[in-house]
Amino acid sequence: MAALLSLRAIGKSYGAVVALSAIDLDIDAGDVVGLCGDNGAGKSTLIRIISGALPPSAGEMRLDGRPVAFASPAAALESGVATIYQDLALAPRLAVYQNIFMGAEHLRRFGFLRLLDKRRMRAESAHFLARLNVDLPDVDRPVSDLSGGQRQAVAICRALRWNARLVVMDEPTAALGVRETRQVLDLIRELHAQGVTILIVSHNMDDLVAVTNRVVLLKNGRKIGECRTAAATADDLAHMIASGVVP
Amino acid sequence: MKDWNYRLAEQRGLILAIAVFTAMFAFYIAKHPAGLTANVATTAANKGVLLALVGMAQTIPVVTSGLDLSVGMVFVLANCVASKIMTGSPLATAFGALAVLAVGILCGAINGAVVVYGRLQPIIATLATGTIYYGLALALRPAPGGDINTDFADAVSGSLPGGIPASLVLLVGVVAVVWIPYRRSVLGRAAYAVGSSEQAAYMSGVPIATAKFLAYVLAGLFAAIAGLLLTCITYSGEASAAIGGSYTLNSIAAVVIGGTSLFGGSGGAIGSIFGAFVLRTIGDLLFVFDMDALWQPLFLGAVLLVAVSLGSFRLLRIKNRLELYR
């Protein structure tokens, strides 16, 4: 069976600067994969390529065995690849339900017009939040009122709204407190339990060990190896990144 | 219950503008020697609706966190075009009116194209295009004058049976036919999303370019409707830089008083309508109190400052002060 997402020899260079080279990566359906590496390792570049925000300069990307080239994040979303960015994912002055349905609003016919179906969007937003076991009773609250963990929950609901098969999360626990980090990790487990495939980029080795099945390690724009997290500790991962050697 | 608190909070600026206007207008009518006659109401409505339409025009670019400094000039240009072509038979007048609206839409489309595809700052782009539109108006009508089908003009600027000002009906019609469907459409929501966070909107696949473009097009349309109404009120056209400039600045004031944040992503045109009414009623109040018209700018400025300060009350409520600098 073909992997859900498979990258072959993906590279990205900006003029003479090579940000990524020859990245091979397979993610099976239902897997939870971590992506880690030091600053400048190419993690962000790689997920921007996967999310359609950046075109690769070399290599091939396949989704369900079919070659894909996303022209924009919108195109990636339509193919079922949703990316949740740490800080720029939400519109702070809009309400929770407006954020969840941003760019994919439900409409209803009104004569020859097609208007927003706010009632349905409110109801479905509450339903998505309930699916993730998030206690956020009021979908009319502006996102700027929410805590970091709640914002991540809203962002993840957007992935549910898109029926995303692959959810890419960029530093989902960065800048969160201990309790909120635990909440977000619970959200990730909940998402996984519902059959969604997840790719997590993180600096935090403990978090990766806690929720992923395996971790892909990058260094200086190259993949240095993969590691099953069942057998590894956070210290092992940190050591591999520092030394650049994966046993 | 909780739901309604947040929905109300979103409308706070609008509710405040309505309250202030109602209080001021009631005071004005109570003080007016003639009371609320059809004539008084129509005069007040005509002045108010002119600025309300230009304020609505300004609102939509502001919601996308842009600004349209050309609305006043589109208004003047539409006035000059209308005073040239809206004469003769009813049919010719009707086509003339459509042509005036088309001119407004075209001006708006140029603004939108320059801002969206030329990627220029809205302030400077519309300052430049506005000057061009003013130049066109001046070329069209070097000296004040012109004419308009009197029946049409009287119908639009007069009052309906029962003393209801026709211009007010026009305003309600524009709100019902253009603003409300727009507000509840995907592109309307997109305008708010772009104004709140353009990056988030892009990442979510919101049609950013179309939303911004449409915002300026609608601004042009609303400004042209206002220009049409001005022609119906004055029966003539005048390429006046002073009128264009003051309407542009007052439109921004109306937007702010109506509770729309200049940072974008919130508020709406209904607020701006009442913001415009508040601004106009200040002048009327000074009149019934026999105060010199020279005081008007001072009072307008004071009201504007108060309105902006009310908007800044969030400073006192905010949990994390760093959020202010986002």
C-alpha cells in the first residue's frame, strides 16, 4: 500500500543557499510522525512545502500515490492537507466559529443569493469542539480572548472542518504552559484516535516522545535518519540531533 | 445567555452611536422652532444620508484594514458626471444614473487594482487616484453648473407621502440590497478575515485578492450613489476640492464614531451611518443654539476625540498589555 504522503528527493534552494536537499519521507495513513532538528535544520521550509505555502525547487511529492504540486495553502487544504501554524493560524478579532470556518464557510440559498449559514456553522463548531473534548461553550467569543491551549483547539477544529487526512502542526506546544501543553498533547492523541494522520514539528523532545510513533531528524537541510520513539528517550533524540548520528 | 454577551460586545460601538444620535436628534427637534415637520426631517435626512453613504463607502476598505482617501473625490466626480448626463427624458435620466454608478464602480475597480495587484499602500494609492478623479471632475466641469432632470431630483431629495424623506428610503434600500447581502456573503466575511489577520486568511484559503478588490469597488459604488444624491439636492455639479476633501475626512470620522476599528476586522457600515448622523447633528445643534458656525469644527473635533478614546477603552480591559502591540 502506498503511503498517504510520500516525498522523494525534495529540495529547496534560494539562489546559492540550499535550505533543504534530498529529503525522502513517507507517512502512512494513521501515523503520528515527529519532525525535529535544530534551528536552521529546514523543518519550517519542509512543512511550508508540504502545506503548499512554498514550492519545492526539486523532488516529487505524492499524496495517496498520486503526484501533487500545491499552488497555494488553499489547494493543499482541498487535497486534505491542513497545516496549523503556531502563531499566524487564527484571526484574533473574529469569533471562534468564524475562525473554524474561515475560508470554508457553509452557505445557504436565499433567493438567488448565497448567504452564510451562521446557525449551522455555530452548531458544527460546538460539535467539533465536543469531539475534541474541549470545554469551550461559547463559539461567539473572539479568539483574542482565548488561552494558548484553547487557540490550538480552535486551530485543530479547522483541520476537522476541512476533513483533513493529514494535519501538519508547527510547534503546537511552543509558548504554552505545562498544563496547556498537556491539553494540546491530549488533543493530538484525540485527533489520532479519530484516524487523522499527523506530522508534528517541534523543538520539544519530551512532547515528541509522548505523542509520536517515530521521529524524523533533520540537520543542516538534510535528513539524518529516523527513530522509533517507543525505544527512545528525549535525551537520546537531543543527542542524535547534536551529534548528527542516528544509530 | 453567554452567547449574547459576546454578540452584543461586538455591536457596542454601533449601539453607542445610535444612542448618541437619538439623544442629539431628539434634543435638536425639541429645540427647533418648527419641530419635526416634513421639511425639517427631509433637510436633515438629505445632509445626513450624503455623509452616511460616503461613510459606508469608507467602511469596507477600513474593515480590510485599508483606507480609501479617494471616496470624497469619487463623490465629487459622480456629482459632476450626473450634472452632465442626467437630463432629458425619464429613460435618458435612468441610463444617466446607471452610467454615474458605473463611473463609481470603475473608479473603485481602479483603486482595487492598484492596491491589490499593484501592491501599493492603500493610503498613498487612493490619495493619488483620488487626485486623478478630482482632475477628471474639474475637466468635466471647470465651473459649477449643469442640470438634472428635475422630476427625478425632486423624487429623490424630497419627501414621500407621510413626510418620510426619500433619501432615507434610498439609504435603507442600499443597506438592504447591497450591504446586508454583502455582509453575509463569503466575500464579506473574507473582508473581515483579511482585516483581522491577512496571514491567517491566506493560510486558510480565503480569497484575499478578490475580497480586497471588491471592498474598493463597493466603496466606489457607494460614493457614486452619494454623488447622485448630491446632484439631486443641488440640481447642479461642482468640482470642489474642499467638498471632496471634507467628505473624505468626515467619512473616516463617521467610520470611527460608528465603532469600526481602523485596524480592520471589526465594525460595519450600519455603525458608520449613525456615525455620520452624529456628525451632521452636531452642526444642526449649533444652529438651533444660535452658535456661530465657526464653532462647528471645534465640536466635531472634540466628539471625534471622545469617540476614538472610547475605542481605546480596551486598554483598560486588556489582560496582556503586550497584545496591544500586535
